[in-house]
Amino acid sequence: MRKFLAAVLLTSALTVPAIAAEDTLKVVSIDVEGGGGTLFVTPEGKSLLIDTGWPSGAGLLPSPDGAKNSADRIVAAAKKLGVSKLDYVIITHYHMDHVGGVMDLAKRIPVDTFIDHGPNAEHLKPGEVIPPDLAGGMPDQLYPKYLETIKGHKHIVAKPGQVIQIGSMTDTIVSSDGVVMSKPLAGAGQPIAACDTAESKSTKADGGEENTRSVASLLSFGKVKIAMFGDLSWKKERELSCPVGKLGHVNLLIVTQHGSNISSNPASIADMHPDVALMGSSGKKGGDEDPIKLIKASPGLMGFWQTHESFAHPEWDGDKNAIANLNPPAGAVAEHAKQMFTVPPDQGHAIHAEITKDGKITMTNDRNGYSKTYTVK
């Protein structure tokens, strides 16, 4: 009996770290095929979803994991973390890969508060013809549906500099509706040498006015800072970081605009010089060469993770252990190459992060269980 009791006490002692691990902030970069969909769950069980992926019929085919649309994958990720209600949903902007899933999502899981930048600012021009692939997916078409969806819910129009407390996580809005915050955050304010480069000063397309209006968040949990900027444009990134950086060092960067080459201004990356980067791309959307090379070359970067391998340029990718969804056979890719939204069905694997207040970030690939812990300063 004494031996039995001693074994029980020893087992109990050994389980203490596992219980302590529940004090972590959990982050899931959900595979919504190059759309936006990132879930945060605090130790208190408070939840924040940033963006809702695509509408049904775009961006995601029915696949072996049973998902028929982005909402399916988001709800599955929430349930896996014990979330039965979303406390906050931020819609960074009204492009269809970010707001498109909200109508389906609101039917599947309760939402308490919606946050956005205010009215849609990207409008169809007189006589403009909508490509068949984008039918019903323009901001002018989706915004009224969004307004109908959020009726009866709490609603916050985000303002630059605004602070929103979500359990033990703080969300500071650094840009919204095309206006960046006016003062540097604590610890920031240093001159950024990259501001003086021709590349940073160069002009790039913004990909639509709504990108410039994106709600950009700097999330804080203990000593860890997480940057999540939606599709914030090249010029707005520069405004946030030039001539002095308003952001300062970031521990986890969720790469802006899926790693597209019209974001990730060198001044912005130099300002944040992240410890770990996570890129939510798809096989055929985002994940461009220039931002990948720039971020990987950032001094102090310890890890680069991504939701998808690139169909066209797998050579740009890094360690396949840190990629959630690998490419299917080349023939399957070629079959879908000319269609905008169709892709070979995949399993919808996600990248997870568990973050402690004292500065440990554990990244895990749910495709293969590969995990790595980074200790940040």
C-alpha cells in the first residue's frame, strides 16, 4: 500500500507541469487556403478570431478532412481548443478571403463582439465587369451581407491606438481605416535605417483600397508580442515604421498579406525584427520569394513556419517539417493551375503556437507533430 501511495504521489507531482501548461496562450493558424483565419485562446478561455476565410464555393474544395468551406475548418479548430463561443471576431478588411466566411461562421458558432475598420472603402467603378471567379465576392457585394450578419451583436469600430483587453491578452490597434497610430509604442521609437533604402521608398500596388484600411493588431501576452496586420499595404507598413519605428521588436510575426510581395516593406521588417515568423499562405496564393527571403534574413530570426508549400516555387520554402501542408503530386497541381480558386484537396493541417508569459513560444505542425520551442528576449 505504501508503495502504491508513493507511486500515486509521484505521478501527481509529475503532472504539475502539464497543468501549468494550461496557462499558455494558444494560437492556431488555420488552413483556409490562403485566406485569413487565426484563432487566439487565452488561459481564461477568452477567444479572438482574426478573419474568417473564404465564402462557400471559393478558396476551398470539399476535402478529406470533411471541410466544405472555411467556416468548417474554423469551427473545428475552435472545438479542438474547447471554444464554444467566439468572444471577439476581427474582420481586418472586406476582401472575400478575409470576410467571406463570416456568414457561414455566424450560423455555426455564437459570436459576442465584431470588430472592423468601419464602412467598406473599395467600390466598383461604373461599368466595371466582375470576373466570373469573383462573382459575388467584391467588397461592395460582401459588406452589406456582413452588416446583416452582425446585427444584434456588439460592434467595435477600431481606432489606431485603441487598446482592447481580451482576458490576459492585450490587443493594441496600430492601424485602422487607413490611419496609423501617431506615437511609437513603449520601447519603440528608434530610427530605422531601412527607411532610407530605395526598396522601402518604392511604390507598389496595394491590391485594393481595402488592404490599406486593414485593422492591424499588435497583441501582447506577458512579455511576448505578436504582430497580425491582415493585408496592410506596403505604404501603410512604411508609415508605421518611418522615419522612426512605432512598433519595436516583435516575438511572433504572422506575415502580412500571406507573404505576398506587395507587403512586408523592408522598413517594417527591420522595425519588428521578429524572433519567429508564421506565414499563412496557400499553394497558389501568397508565399512570394521577396518577402520570404527578406524575413528569413532578418537578424535574430529563429524560425520560419508556413501553412502551405508553394505549388510553383517549392524551392522558396524552408524546412518541410515546419510546413503544415505539402504539395500533392505535380499532376494534381497542373490540373488546377488555371483556375483561380480550385486546388487539390488537402487535409487542412494547421500550425499551432503555445506561448508562455515569460517568453517561450512552442510551434507545432499538426501534420507531423514536429515541434520546436523558442525562448525569446
